[in-house]
Amino acid sequence: MPKTANINVHVEPALKKEAEDVFKELGISETVAVNLFYRQVAFCKGLPFNITISRKTAVETVEKTDRWDGLTGIDHMDDLLKDLDLEKEM
């Protein structure tokens, strides 16, 4: 099948150079690398790698929650529904 679709992306110059060096070491072009990525996305029906929150961010979030930092309490369900703007639906 002829390749007729184009992709135009913006990448930081330093990142582009670093990736190009890896592609060169692997003996593949940027086009081959992008096609491999797209094939893996199609095959996996998602990204072919995990996206995670860093442990530091997760720990900071848990600690902040434990301190109730930025959290509010409610005294009545009506208050919660007002805050969530759901009172009209109930």
C-alpha cells in the first residue's frame, strides 16, 4: 500500500537529535520509527507503553490528601449537590 499520509509534529530540537541518534544506531530512519510506533498503537489498541505518575508526585498527592490540604468537607448532601451543580438533576 502506498504511503500517502503525512504527519507534521513539533519536537524539541535536543530530543529530536537524541532520538535520531538512537534510530541511526538501530539502522532505521525516522519514517520507519514512526511507522513502527503507529503499527504498535494499532496492534495494542492504545499506547505501546505505560504512562504513569511519578512516585514522587503520587507520594506528594497522598501526603497532601492526608493533611486535608486543598480539600473541603460537607455537612449535608444538598451542599455536595450544589458544589457539583447536580441539584437540578436530583
